Amino acid sequence: MFDYFYNEALRKLVLGFGNLFNNIYVGKYNSAGTLLDKNRVPLTYSPKAKFIRRIQEVSTISDAVRTRITLPRLGFEMVGLNYDPTRKANKLRETKKDYPNGTSIFNYAEVPYLVNFGLYAFSRSIDENLQMVEQIISQFTPEFVISMNFNEINRQVNVPIILTSTGISELYEGSFEEPRTITTTFSFMAKSYIYGR
């Protein structure tokens, strides 16, 4: 019953979720409101607490060189999995794929799961943060559907990703010499599936 297999369903979902935010940009404007330059915001898979620690602490490259993390920056992580009984199908239902040479493969019904993600936008100025927020929340009404190829049988599976909440906060503790950090936290829920053999 418990033979080894790995469909990479969760790994592919994490990659698909991350790809949604690969092309977020922050622009620099002059006093007349003309766009001078725009830069792509780096995206990393990392917990929020790790980012906050890296922002607050100065890292040491060598005895003479000390650096801080560059902002703006985006980070995301998978924060939880919950079984979704509302989308449960008959577990004996088979999905089959036939090959031209006469062979076929099949798997039984997928298991529905709600996968929770956190996305974090870090910046030094409120304007940079609001630029990222606008580009993200405008795409979710409140969901955005991505098409996933989970395995050889289950291709082009639509996975709705729902924006469930957004919160903006400013890191204000510390001395006046400490740099300002504005953080926006987005919570998402993906209605995905886990596939068996």
C-alpha cells in the first residue's frame, strides 16, 4: 500500500505560486511625475521572520565590508495544508491515459487540499510598498486561476489561488538611526490537489 512515489504536486504548486510574482517592478519618479527608472523586485522563498532578521542585522562579508539586505524585496512561503472535504470525489474514480502503442496508465481520484501561502513585501518607503501592493492585489478578484501540469495523467488542472487578507505594517522600534522598513503581508489560499500513484 505504501510504495514509494513522488509526483511533486506540492513542489510544482509552490513554483507555480512563486512564478505569479516574478515580474513585480518598482519605479522611480521625478518631481514632475515622470518615470525615470524601474527595477524588478527580487523574489525569494523564505519565512517572514528570517527576512525581518536579515533586514535588521548588518551582515559581514569580511572584516572591512559590512552590508545590509537591499530593499524592496518579496518573500513567500507555504504556511499550511488543510484537507478540503467540500471537493472530495469518489476515491475509486480512475483517471486514465492511453498511449499510441496500446499501453495505458491510470491513477485514482486526487485528494483535495487547501494550501496556504504567505507573501511578504518589504521596502524602505511607503511609495515603493504601495507600488508592489497595487500590482499584486489588482490581479486577484479575489482569485487568480493558474493551470498546472501535476503529472503525466493530470495535465492542465486549474488551481484557483484566492487572496484572503492583506495587512501593512511599519517596523518602528529602535533608534532614529535605524532604517525604516515597511512590510505588507498577503495571505493566499490555493485550492489544489495531491495525487497518488
